[in-house]
Amino acid sequence: MSGEVSLGSSFSTFEKQDKILVGLSGGVDSSVCIQILKEQGFDVYAVFIRFSPAHDASLQAAKAVAKQFGVPFSVEDCSDLFESEVIEPFCNAYCHGETPSPCVLCNPNVKFKVLAAAADRMGIHFIATGHYARVCEENGVFYIARAASTERDQSYMLYRLPQDILQRLCLPVGEFEKTDIREMARTLGLVSADSPDSQEICFIPDGNYAAFISERGLSDKAGRFIGPHGEDFGPHKGVSHYTIGQRKGLNIAYGQPIFVRRILDNGDIQLALAGDEFYSGICIRQVVRSDEKTFAPGEEYLVKIRSRATPSPCVVEAVGDDDMVLRFASPLRAPAPGQSAVLYLDEKVIGGGIICEIFE
């Protein structure tokens, strides 16, 4: 296996580990998380967080896993909170030409908030999930750090977690590769050993977010396709069907590949030739920083502009009350308003914000 489990400094003071509450989804990662924690000496409890009716099948899987391990199991229904904090903002953002990340919205506002509240009611301090990331501590401040697995790293999705969550959080799966986790699950004979990987949009099982938004009766912004040289290619299907950098599904015969370059405020979609979808900087809003300090112009970081992106150098160019301008060392492809820009120092997540403007 790729690494030994490191629980971090917040766990080092216990000769025998304390109780811990695991957010159990029913999938392989959170299932093996239970085993790792049991081996560490924790008294493990499990809770399934029900976000929407789309998660009901997973509830049965989670029950089966908890039964296999013989750990206390409970269910927290947060469907109303998930609707107001994740689904509604997700749909509204798409209808205004943005490309939101539901996990970024959910983690601080729903999932970890509900998990921590459930732990508090049970008299449990520590909480854990099966995310591929790590928690580190430096001078009394806790940070999310990248996982041992570069391919599976989920630190990007956790950048908005506050200190009161980070200081009690354990992410043991972050020390391993996915193949290690599958192997452990099969060795243990877990019912979740071969469960499929989780979906990015968990509340839309078929992945058709445009249809999901339409079925909710929301008004999509109309407009026209504008070609690389100002050509009018006629009306498009509505801005919720498109995102910056998209090439497939445009249904425009141009003789060479074209991409969505920008979604304009009036609903028009500006198209570009390959190579013209790169940008030199962005403005981000709703800026957060893990150490709760203030960013300053001239600071240099690595930035990820989407969850699977390679971290790239950038510099802080300007800082406002709630926003910040980042300039890339080299132009990056298709930063999309609504997505997050997450800042790193080496492996450590420093903070970030929601992309609101893109600069050539």
C-alpha cells in the first residue's frame, strides 16, 4: 500500500483513541474509512446523511456496511437544507451562465455542518469521511492538504471548510491510492467493495443537469451563438446547456474545432477557435482563507481552477473586501465563472473563492 495512516496532531494526545463519527455513504471509501479507524483504536459510530430522494438506494448500502462492521448507525435527513443551500443555487447559477460545483457548496454548508451537529448531539468530538485528502496542523492552525493519490485528490472540494470543522476532522483514506482501498475492501469482504465511484452531481443520477433544471420550471437565459469572427449562428438552447471550454454538443459545422469562449451577460455565447479559450487571469468572489488571515497583493501560490486541473503558479494582483484578482504565470484553459479557484502552498490548501470574471 502507498502509505501509513497519519491522523495528525489533533489525535496524538490519546493513548486510546476516542469516539469518532463517520459520514457513511455506503460506498467503498467511507466503508474502508471505518476499518482504518477501528484499527487505530477508535470507537466508531456511523451516520448516513440523506441529501435527496436520489440517495435512498445508498441508504440501504450504508445500513449493510454498518451491520457488517457492527457499528452503531443512524440517519440524518437534511433534504430541506440541501435544497436551499445546494440545489437552488446550483440551478440558478446554471441559468445565469455559470458552471457551479455542487460539492463545493455542500461540504461547508450542508455535509460537514450536519455531520458535526450529529456528532455534538451524540457527545462525539471527532468526525471523519472517506474523502481523498488530508488534514495537517501548523502553529495551531489546521489545513486541508492534498491526498497521497494525485489522481483521486479531493482537496479542491474541501477548501471552504472552517477551522471549527478542520480541527476535529480525520481523513484517513487520503493516505492511500484507490486501488489500495478496493483491495482492503475485498479482503474484508465488504458489500461495498465493488461499488461504483461517486458522481460529482449526486442528486442528478443520470447526469443530465439541463433536463433537471428544466423539469423544475426554471427560466433559462436565451441568446445566440456568436462565431470566432462575429458570425451569427442563430439561437442556442439556453445558457444552462453550455460551459466555457465546451466543444461537444454545439451542433455547428465550422470546418475546424470551435469552443465556447465566453457566456455573455445578455445570453449570447461567444465561440472561439482552438487555442483562443485561454485566459491570463480571473477575479474570484466569496474569498476564504484557512488561517483566517487576509490575502495581500504580490503573494504567490499554486492555483487549481477545476477539481482535476494541474496546480499552476499565480500571483495575487489585487484584493478587495470580498473579492480578489489572480494573474496566472501562464494562460490557463477555460476558467469558468461559478467554478472555484483554490490556492495551494505546496501540498497545503490556503483558501480560494468562486470565479466571477475571466481576463484575457
